[in-house]
Amino acid sequence: MSNRDVAKLTFADLRPAEVIDVSAMPRILRRVLGLAFRYPRHIGIASLATLGASALSLFLPRLLGRSVDQAHGLLARHVAFGAEWHPLAISAALILGVSTLRGLMRMIAGYLGEALGQNVGYDLRLAFFDKLQRLGFDFHDGIHSGDLITRGMLDLEGVRGFIGDGLQRLILVVMLVGVGAVRLFSTDWVMALLALSFVPIVTWQSARTGLFLRVTWTRLQEKMALLTRTMEENLQGARVVRSFAAEQHEIAAFDTDGNAALRIARYRIGVRALSITAMQTTFYLAMGAVLWVGSARVQAGRMTVGELTEILAFMTILQQPTRQIIMIVNSAARATSSGQRLFDILDREPLVQDREDARPLVTPRGTVRFEHVDFAYPGGPTVLHDISFAVGPGQTLGIVGAPGSGKSTIAHLLPRFYDVSAGRITIGGEDVRDVTLDSLRQSVALVAQDVFLFDIAAAKNIAYADPLAEEDRIVDAATLATLHEHIDAMPQGYATAVGERGVSLSGGQRQRLSIARGALPDPAVLILDDSLSAVDTATEATLRAGLRASNQNRATIIIAHRLSAITDADEIIVLDEGRIVERGSHTELMALGQRYASLYRLQSVQAHEGVEPGDRTLDTASA
Ligand SMILES: Nc1ncnc2c1ncn2[C@@H]1O[C@H](COP(=O)(O)OP(=O)(O)O)[C@@H](O)[C@H]1O
Ligand SMILES: [Mg+2]
């Protein structure tokens, strides 16, 4: 799309109704105000200061008018310049005093308003982060992390900005117009009407422009979010992009989105400039009318020059806050949509959470049982059917199955990342849904298939579950994971940071670091979800031997593609499309001579031929 298309963009194209839910405005704004009213002292003092500032603002035109009349009087009486300066000097001093006091009041109101906004921002930020930590995987699966970051940062700013600034401007405008109107109408209603004539027109124009700016701003943000996402993915996936020589394609996509953003930005500038010009013209027309009629009144002796000056000065004072209605409406509309998006997250309750009567797990080192477990991801088809098995302390269960057969899902159910749809999971006879999540997750360590490491020291990554772990426990865990020598050889040993997501390590090293992290707290149940796939066969054997030796009363579940990792397991289950299709020890399954046996033979042949056996898996074996 070219820049010339900007002329074709219309307000309706931006679909304002999707951005501003006007019917939700009162409800959301009331809730936003509720957040502010947790700080009643801030609000009370700020409002009083604003009221004071408005009253003083109206006093200034009067003083000005008085001075003009005084000066005019001296002129009329041919008093020599400087001969009778007292009254004028007093007026001047009063003007100085009043404007200083007004500045002070506005400063107080401004400071408290901003402080209030910051307080609410802090409260919201904490509540939001806390909610993100507690919401389950069912929630996080369904929402892009970039979207959540936007809500936590930008939307939060939207709510905060309205409290810190918009609210104050609103109070100022209402008080100024209100108090000023009373004063004007009480003296000369014709002049009052003329002087205030610009207010409704400019208010209407401001409100419209405010809404317009809001809608276009949101559309602009959406385009910017697209750009951010593209850039983020291209940075994270830089290797993929380069290796597929997709740079040109990615640049073209970026350019299209960038152009759309530019169009909207230019449209905004145009409309805003037009609208400001229109408002200024309205204002000066009203001022011209006041001057015209006012001069006639002065000539007829029905009004003094000073009184006319007062009206003109008042209009000037009123002009700015009226134009700021743009910002108030914009800010209120932003607070509405931002508040909606923020509250949408804050109001969610995690599906998986502690029961009210949840107690800590009594016998973490009991037998882990799946009893007729069925499971479907929220809104999805059933992916596990009637899964039953038991792993006692000191025992190992092996799970094999084609990709997508449900192995990782079994691993996710045990620490209650999700709750089962039917059946139950018990540890030592206790249903995992009856115990506290904290105690459950402290007992069950899952070494996940996709490793995530923090960009902190290797030692801190290993000790993530127990930041106070002594050094020898960290070294023990690393040794168990056959990673000690490698870490020791790194530039700063255990203090070496591993880079974003662990980029400074190889795939196998990352897997082993995450095994060390899982093993450090000596969990009652350890699940390795395909955690040895990138480790060579010799290292795998050492690691398995180490785990067996350290595993006297730990239940271990090993999910593996390469069968050598599980041949010594007490029981092996073979999964196919969420069902257990074969089960038994290695010897029993070999004797059965079905899937497991054929896969095992296939992998042995490959190992013999020197092919990395992990490359061939159940799905290729059964094909
Ligand atoms: N977070 C999720 N949301 C919805 N469906 C999922 C999710 N994770 C996995 N699935 C689906 O569940 C099935 C089993 O997946 P998974 O347990 O990851 O298989 P495996 O680990 O054996 O490769 C697959 O059909 C997969 O598409
Ligand atoms: Mg998996």
C-alpha cells in the first residue's frame, strides 16, 4: 500500500465501535475511580487545591479589569503619570499574589494527582503480575505473551494516566466554567451568552476529536504491536530466517505493516491540526462578538472598559482547559478500553488452584498412581483415554509413543498444570487435587521437553528451586547430570551466565542443566520428558546409572524416544493416540514381539550401523 492511500482512509474505516465500548464506559470508569478512592486523602486535598486554583483563576480577570478602570480613571482626570500610583500598585501586587497562590494550588493538585496515579499504577502492576503467576497453563496456552506484556505495560499506563491527569483536568474545566458562568450571568446575560458561546462548540469539537484520536491511536498501536511481534520473532528466530534465506520476505512483510502504521499516523496529524484550527477560529469569532457588542456598551456608558477587559481575560483563561477536553475524552476513552483489557485478566480465576481445605501432601514419597485418567485440553478433543499405572518409590516407569500420542500431557497432569477430565491421580493415596499446589510441586520435579533457562549464572539456574542450596549440592546435581566438568571449564565456572534461554550451551548441555535443576531439590517424583534426546548414548548411560544410584526412594518417570534410556525401567507403557497399547518390562515387551519389539530392533540395527538412534522413533517404526 502506498502513502498516497492516506487520503482514502476514513474514520469509519477504523471501526470506532470496536475500540470504544461507550456503553461500558460508566461501569469501567467507576471501577477505575474506585481504585483511586483507595487514596481518599490524595483525592480530597487535590480536589480542594483544584477548586482553590479555579476560584483564583476567576479572580485574576477581575483584578485585571479593575486595574484597567483605575488606569482609565487616571487618564480621564489628566493625572500626571506616576503621581497617583497607590491603587494601581495595590492591584498589581494583588495580581502577583493571586497568580502565585494559584500556581501553588495547581502545583499541589498536580503533584497529588500524579502521585495518586503512580500509587494506583503500582497497585495494578503488582496485582497483574501476581495474577499472571497464578493463572494456569490453560490460560497461558491461549494468549500470546506479547499481548499480556502490552496489557501489563501500556494498558496499565492508560488507566494510570486517566487517574493522574485526566481526572484533574476534568475537575478544573467543570469548576472554571461553572464558577465563571455564575459570575458572568449575574452581571450581564447577553455578554455572558456571547462570552460562553464558544464553550459548547469547542467542547463538542474537542470530545469528537478526543474520541477520534483514541480510535486512531488504538489502530496505530495494533500496527505497532504487529511490527513488534515481527521484530521479536525475527530476532528470536534469526537463525531460521537466515538459514531459509527468508530475509527479503520478512522485510517486505515488515514494510507493509510499517506503511499501514504510517498512514494512520498521518491521518491523525491531519485531523488534529484541522480540529485545533477550527476550535481557535470559533474562539476568536466569539471574542470578536464580545468586543463588538462590548464596545457598543462601553460607548453607551453601560459598561466600563475594565468590565469588558475582565470578560475578555476570562475567555482567554477558559480557552485552554476547554480545548483540553480533547485530552480528557481521549484519556477517559483510553482508560475504558485499557481498563477493560486489564480487568479482563485481573478478573480471571485460575482453573487449577488450591481447594479451600487443601493441606500439604502427607506422604510425598508414596506410590504415584494414575487411575483411569481421561484428559482433554480446554475446548479440545480427548487426548488421554483411560490411563492407569503405578510407580512406587525407587521404581522407574518408562513411557514411549509417537509424537502427539500424549506423553507430555501425562507429564503435565502430575504437577497439576491441568486437572484430569476423569479418573484421578494420587500420590501415597492422596488425590493431587486435595493437596496444596505448593507442596505438590515441591514434591514433583518435571524436567520439561522444551528447556527454558534463565540468563543467570549456571549455579543459579541449577539452584532455581532452592536459591539457598549449598555449593556442594549444586555440584552434586551437576555431577549427576554429567555436566560438572563442562561447567567447571566455563570462563567463570558455575558463575558463568548461560545467555538468553541458555544460548551459550548446546542442546544436550541445556537438557542436562535442566536435569540438574530438577534433581537438586531431591524431589519425591522426577519426570524426564524426553530430556535425553540430545545427549549421546554414552553420556545417557552414565546419567541413567547415576539416577538409579541416587533414586532409592524416588519415583521416576522417563519419557524417551530412544529405548536405551528405559530398557531397565520396572514398567514400560507404550502409548498410541492417548491409549496404552502395550505394557510390561523390557523383557516382556520383547517377548510380546509387537510395536515395542520392532522399534527396539530397528533402533539396535541403526545403532550398529552408527546412525544416531534418536532419529528413528515409534512413528517411523510403525510406518
Ligand atoms: N497446550 C495444549 N493445548 C491443546 N492441545 C494440546 C496442548 N498440548 C498438546 N496438545 C495436544 O495433545 C496431544 C498430545 O500431545 P503431547 O502430550 O504433547 O504429545 P507427545 O508429548 O506424546 O508428543 C496432541 O494431539 C497435541 O496436539
Ligand atoms: Mg512431548
